[in-house]
Amino acid sequence: MTLIALGFSSPAHAESWLDQLRSADLNDYALGLAVTNGQNPYDGAENGAFFYPYLTSFQDSAMTDDWLLIREGNIGIRFVSDNDWEFGFLTRVNTLGLGNNDAAELTQLRERNWTLEVAPMIGYRGWPVHLNLKSFVDILGRHNSETYSLSATWPLQFSRGYLVPGLEFVHATSEYNRYYFDVRPEEVRPDRPVYTTGASTNTQLKLRWGYALTEKWLLAGSMRLEHLDSAVQDSPIVGRSHLWSASVGLAYNANMFRPRKTQHKIPERFEFRVGAFRDSIDSTVSYAEPDGGSGSSINIEDELSAQGEATVLQLEGIYRIGHFHRLQFNYLKLERDGLRTLSRDISFGGADYATGSIIESELETEIAQLSYGYSILRDDQKELGVSAGLNYAGIETQIESPDTGTVETANSQVLLPVVGVFGSVQLSARITVGAKAQLFRMDFDRYEGSVNSFQVYAERALGKDVLLGLAYNYFSVNLESTDDDILGRISTKHTGPALYFSFRI
């Protein structure tokens, strides 16, 4: 978003930057399948290996000026100036975690979760050795900290491929390391003492390479060897001093993207989607006592027997305002109830509920989003844009004891701003795939929280104005407050597939 703002600093600059972006030939990129394998730093954890689809280019990004930047697991946008300065904004998935195994060395440890990170980037390419500086920030609120990296690479171009060796220094703050490598009091065992991790600087030797097998097939990969700082090595839950990882992939350039046309067709003015969302819900609420005491943290589905899955009606709409502007909204509402005999004492608001008490619960969740979108790129095949808007989440929890008649209600209605991105590609005359994401973070006065919303979808045209779509949704709200209206902590996550019909007017 910062880069976009800078690009719009003057009308002439904005028009030039946007025209260059919209005229880019996406057929310079190839789609492939890769496999990666890497060591896990935790003692007893298994190495991680998985397959994934990826986008790549027959030329390494160090040797091109393309605005789309795909490099070493990062994806984003950039601008390369005439004097060889490189400015960009990147995102990546940080997969560091314990892994899915039951090793004895990992028992009693809390989970270390994956997260999504973003970073501004600045680099200089005026010398044979390229310099690059990035600062990654967690936007999902997992480790709530930053890492910084400074790299030097030496790009080499050959007739049928490229080779890019490099050296990188990665500095992690103490907050980052404490999330991933600390041993907390509740995790202590006789062979695992309390440990507090400080800041660290790891050193990485890296190599990425590519070789064109033919004009359309590219074989590419990467290798990395990382030396861990002593602050990380000395943690009782870390079992290695060095980590290696490697990946290899095969990509094919199908020339699937059509060139931009100078004359645009008149866009549909309105598109309406109605669908069934198979919602898997995970909710936790803590309603503080009126005197300021902390209430119990209660998992709604596990401890109050509320339905963990439900089919929900979901409504979405897009209203086009000209060719590059649009308004978009979505809405869903979910009501649930539960009946459960408590397995532990809990406090909720001003009431205490003892073990063995029968508890009735009623829960209502209402989610609505309204946003404005601007399409940076849009033609009759593809679209890419940014958005900004408002997200409303209404969450009401009522707990009642039929035996005593005690009723407590926690009601929160939160209106938060969100920013996001969206995009779609028409793969054939009838098939379109797309995705959108919206995010927000807040730490202000008496409020702290986050909103995350993601959707990927595929659509098939059944006629000129009717489409059948299949989507996967992810939506989460986390809010902590000392305000009288929202006294406590609320966390809810909704995930699952959706089937919908789309109508264009």
C-alpha cells in the first residue's frame, strides 16, 4: 500500500506506472510443481517435505525489471529505478513450528504457529554483487515482532539458465525468538529447564538456479545452509546448530495469458452471489468480572457443546463503478446453542458455575464486510486490485444455569477498518479462478485485536449471466478490550468450503 501511495504522488507518475503494469506480459511466467525438503530446528522434530504449485520465470528476478517479484518463497511488487535501485513490498508464509509428530522431546510444549509476514524492501543492483535489505513483520499476531535480513548475491546469466549464489544475515528480535524458542514455566520438565531467548543473528549460504530444458520447460531449484546463533542453539528445545533446505521444481510456460486490449468491453454493473458455506467454527470467549477480575477462558465448542460445524447462508455482491472501480460486500449470520455438564469450574461475567453444573448456551455470530476496490490491472481475462473498507463482527454469547436461573450475556459489536487485495484469471471461456484477502491489526488505547479474511474460488459459467462456484473461506476475529461494552477477550475462527451461484446484471 505504501508503494501504491508513492506511485500516485503525481498524476503523470501514476499514469506511467499503471500503464507499465497493465501492459506487462504475464506470459513471461511459467506455472509449475515443486517439492521442498528442509530440517526442523526443534529437538526430535521431523524434517518437512511437501509438494506445492508455484509461479516462476525463465529469467531470475535479479536480471529483470518486472513489477511482479517472486523470489525465495516471497511474492510481492517492486519498482526498479533507472539508476539500479530496487523498491518493493513482499509477503511470505513463515512455516516455523513443531510439526505434526508425537516425538517424546516435544511433549508438553505449546504450539508454535505458522504466520503470514509482510516486508518493505530496498536493494541496489548497480554492482556485480546485488545488495538487498528487508524487514518482515508478523500480521497474524502470532509472534508479534520483526525479523531483518541483509543479503548479497552475485547473479550469473547463461544462454539457457542462471545461477545466483548469495550470503544473507538474518536478525531476529528477542520477541520473535521468545515465541519460537523459549521454554516457559508450564513447559518445564526435568530435562527441560526454563529458558529465555535473546535476539539472534543467523548466517545463511544460499543458491538458486534455473535451466531451460526447452523453450517451454524450466527446471529450477534452490539450496540453503543456515548457521544458528548461539542464542537459539542454547535453547533446550533446539536440537541443531545448522539447518539445510532444498527445493526443485519443473515449470511449463503455456502462454495462457491474452495481451491487453486497448478497447475494454463494458463491465457488468452488478454481480450477486448466494451460497451455502459449510462452516467449521472454533470460538473462545473470556468475559471479565465487573470488579475487574479475569473470567475463565472458555472454548465454546469443546466446553459448552455448541455445534462445531454448520451450513450457513452466505451472501456476496460486487457493484462495478466504471471499469476500474467497484464496491463489494458479503454477509453471513450463524445461530447455535448447546447443553453441557461442566467438567470444571468457570467464571463468566459476575457468575461462577461449578463443576457438574448443567449449562445451556446460546451463541449468535454476524459478520458483514463493505469495501471499495480499485483494479490496478483489469482486462477481459484477468484482474488484480486493492481494497479498503469496514468489517463488522457481532458476537453474542449467553450462558444459563437452569438449576439456579443464573444468566450471563457477553455482547460485542465491533466495526474495524480492513485493507486487502483481490485477483482473478479466466483460464478458458467458461472457467475462472480467483482469490481475495483482507487484513487489519489494532493496538490502541483499550483495544487490541485483528481481523483476517481469505477466500479462494473457482467458477464455471452455466450461461451468459449465471455461474456455479466453489470456494474455500477463512475468517477470524480476535479482540481484547477493557472497555465496558467489550470487557474481556473474544476469538472466533470460521473455515470451510462454500458452494454458490453467481448472477450478473
